[in-house]
Amino acid sequence: MSTPHAIFELGDFALEGGAVLPAARLAYAVYGTPSPGRDNFVVFPTWFTGTHADLEWFIGADSALDPGRYCIVVPSMFGNGLSSSPSNTPAPFDRGRFPAVNVRDNVRAQARLMTEHFGARRIELVIGGSMGAFQAYQWALSHPGLVVRMAAMCGAARCSPHCYVFLAGAKAALTADAAWNRGDYDGPPETGMKAMGRVWAGWALSQTFYRDHLYRGMGFADPDDFLVRFWEAFWLAQDANNLLTQLHTWQTADLGATPGLGGDLGRALGAIRARALLAPAESDLYFPPVDMQRDAAAMRDARFRPIPGPFGHLSEAGIDAACKAHLVREIRALLAE
């Protein structure tokens, strides 16, 4: 059973796009205890569709993040169903009327949690994978006085045009279902969700994964079985409006768009003072390693450590022992410095 989450009340929260989200709520889970000096924090934002439960494999005395040494705080992104989301927000911002949220909005809310609620004076590490990686970069840039180290996995500092196009295709598959009804659906738009799942299945894992029939090791007989029992089942358990909110956050992610930087990504990366670990997956089709390799070259102190293997974007998901071992080793090494 996963650790229960708590709620931090943000009040009326102004979003960068201009809307004010009334009575905004930030869900979070805590592993470990703050030190007397409030200087032993790790912040671990969630990824697309994820909650704190999905990140718990990273946490433990024998894993990457030891709760006996660090106080690990896992805040949920807006739109994930635990923090303020289309599925749990009352009118006038319910369902398809939920306002646009970007990465910086998430990080500002998380920074309030850490400073106002926890009284954090030092954050030893901000870590995130996929959409969590966007947040880790932003934390390091926006809060240099707090963040000592950052680790970003299976992500990049900006959503590339190619990744944007992939996400546009997934959104189109979902919203083409007439049952979606611009977000005011009476029942889940199941046809669109299943179509989105089939789009996702071809991108989340590598060609080698399918060529070598590695889905069999996950308990699936053939590609069609994998598509139905893994991918369709996964998406049918989600809320469509929540997905669309998070997809917008993903598509608009851009560290260079931080106010005051004029869209200059290189300048943004060069301003990060935190010691960094950048760990893309060698076979990731969303975020190919070249994205993070370029990020590392523009940063002051970044080690580039690709995750080997055929598990693509799911290299960070804890489903493969070799990927897990690589990340545990590299994260521990970063924390030891």
C-alpha cells in the first residue's frame, strides 16, 4: 500500500496565463523526517499521469533515495487528479473549463509548499522524470538559493517540435471521439481513450522492445494482447480532461520561456548553478538523448549519463532491473558529492 497523500491549500492561485484558480490545492506525500536545520529535503515532482505511488520504487534504504537520511517530498502536478484538476475542481473551472497550467505554475506552487509549510532552507536534490524533468530544470533555475543538485531523467529542458507533434497526435485521437463533447462528457470517451493508447504504445517503447518480444516478459502473449490489456486498460483508468490539462503543460514546457530570459534556452541552462545529472534513455522516442546532451553542454556542471537498454521512455518506470540499477547508482553518486 502506498503512502497516503496530504493537501496543501494554496488559496486563490494566480496562473501565469492570467487566470486565477480559486481554492487551489496541491497534493503531496512525505517520506522521511525534516532535519532540525530544515536542510535535508529532496523534492520529487510527479510525471505525466503519475502520482507519488508511481515514484515509490526510487525511495528506500536500498534504493536511490534513503528516507532515513533525507526528507523526500513528492508534490503532484496540477491535473493529475490529486492536486487541483479538471476532475476535482468545481465550476466555473470544472471539466473542460479548467485553465491552462504551465511548468512554472507547478514549480511556484511547490516552492510555496516547501518554504511556507516545510520551512525548507536547503534542498539537497530536485529530481524528476519525463514531465517531472521539466520541473526539475525549472526548480534549479528559479530557486538557485535553495537547490544544491538536480537530476532529470527521460526528459529535456524544452518540449521539442517533434515531441510536440507526437503529443498533438495523441490529443487528436482522444478528442476525435464524439463522446468527448469538448470535455462535457457524460461517460468516459472510451473510443478516443483506446485510440490514444494505441498511439502511445508505439512511442513509449523502442523498436527493439517489440522486435525482441519483450512484452512477453511482462506477461503478454503478443502485440495485440499488450495493446488491449496493458495500454487500453491504462488509459481507460484515466480522466480525459485531466490528460488534456497535463498534455498542454507538456507541450508548452520551455525553460527558455522563463520571464526575463527572452526565450533563450542556452541562457537559461547556463544560469543553473546546481550540480546536475542528466539521464536520458538511449532508446527514448519522445526525448532522444541528443536533447539532454545539448542541455548538458550548455550547463555549468552537468554529467550526462544515458540509461542503456530497449525500454524507451519507460526506462524510468521501474519495470526493468538494469534500468533501475543504473538510475540508483547515478543518483547515489550525485548525492555523495
